[in-house]
Amino acid sequence: MRTRRWLSAMSRPLAIVALAGGLACRESGLQPDPVAAVEITSPTGTVTLATLGRRIQFTAEARDAAGQVLPGSHIKWNVTKAAAAISDSGVLTALTPGTLSVWASAGGMNSAPVAVTIDPVAISVTMTPESLTFHSTGPARAVHVEVRDSSGALLAEIPSLVTEDPTVARTSSSGNVSAVAEGVTRLVATTDGIADTTLVTVALVPARIRTTPSSLVFGTHTLRTLLPAVLDSASNPIAGYPVSFSSDDTTLATVSAAGEVTPHGEGNTQVRVAAGSVVAAVPVSMHYVIASVQILPSHMTFYTVGRPQHAELYALDSTGVIIGRLPDSTAGRVGLVTWHPFGWYFSVVPSGTGADVYPEYQYDFDLLNANYAGIHEGYALISVWWYPVTFGIVAPQTSFAVGDTGTLSIVARDSLNNDLNGRAPFFWVILDQSVVSLDGTLGLPDATLTALKPGTTWIQMFGAGRIDSVFITVH
């Protein structure tokens, strides 16, 4: 019995020592209670952050198996994405938009995750520069757009970028702006119902002018048209830009407002095309090829003796257009102009710039010929028709005895009082040739009448389109 008591007495102090040692180890952290669970205590539920840079404090507790808080436990914080950063003390900072999870861990145990949504709301859109001016339809221009939330944080949102008038300017998928045609429009950047605008002005400036063709060479008197293209500094056409035309020498060539160039004479000049302050010179050369020659007037009719008519020789190109007058001696060309008639009914006197035609006798027609260099020939029809203004038969005696003779004469004069006798044929006609006979030579103004038997008759004379008659009595 004594022995048991001793043992019992001895064992108590040992148990107390062991318990005290265990408590001391626990307090010193050498043997902490195991973590059975980790719980995020704040915030709870789903977290939404509406601005970038926003901070929120997370807190968590570690618990043992009995559900008691283990205050000395080390809490580690974790996030699933780099959209936010969390400090060792549990402060989460929103960095970029997105959805992520936050959880705490301690002693190898993880808490339930807390869902965090970072959804910043844009409150401002700023576009720079405030205006764009294009003088060329060449390279596109870039604009810079900033989207910020209520905290002033810069958002990575890409706003919608359009032009109000795409016929003036347009945007590419990358957001660059390019000019299309002259005018003014606005560039609009929009996100979340918030917008900013930039004024876009397209005022194209001509840099050079290209013409089609680049030069003109005329071999015929044919109208040609210049087609100009006004180009900007990027060599892009400026559609509809007004141009004007002018000729350095209008005696050689003229140009219409539509760019139609008409040649007028041989030589070299320039047609200028202007667009604003830019001017292009188009060389124009005219050297016609003579295809034929023509006498003008091509038909000359004479009614008097002493009045000549003047004829000139003109050169024609292959289109039949008169390209110039050919004097008897042609400068710059090889050859002389010679004039001669086919018949002998008129004469030609060259005057240096043509020929004077003098009528000599009545004839139905004749031809005037002009020969240039023995190659090209021109012809003109000559008609000689004397027209007497004074015309009639002069009969000193109209009553005769059988066997008597008498003389009849012709008076024919033109408007210049030229005597047409001998130049135009006149014809005598006796209505009753048994009463009288007439001896007259064609073309001579006088005829001899002989009375043959008693009776009466008419004697007529006509010529040069006129007629006259006399009544003769024989007894």
C-alpha cells in the first residue's frame, strides 16, 4: 500500500510537468494546432469594382477542428488573373477589366473563392488632334483616342470610330483616317454612349497636271481634245478640280473651255492647262500635209468685158479642210503655182497671190487650171455670158421696092458700155424668106437686105439672151 501511494504521489508531478511542457510548446509555436479551415470574412459575396485602381481590403481567419480561430496563423492571399493585384495584407487593387477569383490560404488549407468583377465604366472619351486637314488623298492620318473612367484611369477600350460623311473622308479598321474628296466632315469616336469628335477638312491642293496626250502634232486640220488630270502631292487624281485652258498663240491654235484644240496655221506653240497655281504646258506642233488644192471661187461667171475676176489657190489636207492659201511662190515649201486655161476664151494674169481672169469671148464654159509643184492640180469652171443692157436692131429703112437693098445693124452694149459686137454671136431669122433675103456673117453687127417680091415679113435678131425684130414691107 505504501508503495502505490508513493508511486501515485510521484506520478502527479510528472503529469503536471508534462502538461505544462505541452502548453509551453504550444505557446512557443513549436507544435501549433493544425488549421482545419480558412474563411474570408470580408468582403463576402460577389465583388464588383467600377473603376480601375480601386482598392478593397480582404480579411480572413484560420480555424482549428473545433472551429476556434487561430490568431497566429499566417494568411496568404491569391488571385487567379493579373487583372488585379493583392498585397500580403489582403489589399486588392483593380488593374484591368476582367473577372477573377480571390482566395486565402493557411496551413495548407484554402478558403472558398470570392468572385471579383472589374468592370470600369467610361465617363469620358478624348480624341486628339481636335482637327485634321488634308491637302492630299495620299497617306492616312492617325488619331489618338483616350477612354477614362470616373477615377481618371485610362481604359483600354477601343471605341467605335466613323466619319459622318464617308464621301469626304473614311476610316480604316485600324482607326486611321484618309481623305476621299474635298469637303468638311466630322470624325466621331464612341464608347458606352459617350462620344468625342474631330473636325476633318479635305482641301486638296494640286501638285501637278497630267494631260492625255502629253503633246499634240497636227498633220491635218482636225480638232483634238486634251484630257487633263489634276494630281495632288501623292500623285492621286483630284476629281472635279476646275481647270482652265489657254493658247500661247491663237493665230496658230485655239483651245476651248472643254480642252478642244483647233489648229489654224502651221508652226509650233503651247497650250497651257492651269489648276490653281499649277500650270502644265502642252507642246502643239502643226505641219500640214497637202492632199489637194482648190481654186476659189470654183465657178466664175462673166457678164461684162472689162471687169476681171480674181481666183486664188488654197491647200487642203486629207480631211478636205482648207489649211492655207498658196501664193504663186510658196515660202517654206517646194514648188510654184502656175495658172493656165484650157481654151483661148479668156486670159490669165498671175498677180503673186492668185490670178486675174479676163474674159475674151462668149463661150458656154471653160476651165481654169492651177498647178502646184506638178503634183496637185485645181480646177475652176469659167462661164462667159455677155448680157447686153442696150440691145436692138437699127433699120434706116423698112420699106423697099423689089430689087432694092438696105442695111440692118446691131447695137449691143453691156453695163459698162462695152461694145459686145464681135465678142458674142448674133443670129438673124427671116420669117418669110421669099419676100427678102439677108446677107450677114455670124458675129458681125451688120447685114445686107435685098427685096425679092412684094409682101411683108418680120426679121428677127437674137443673141446673148436678148431678141429684137423689125417689120419689112416690099412693094
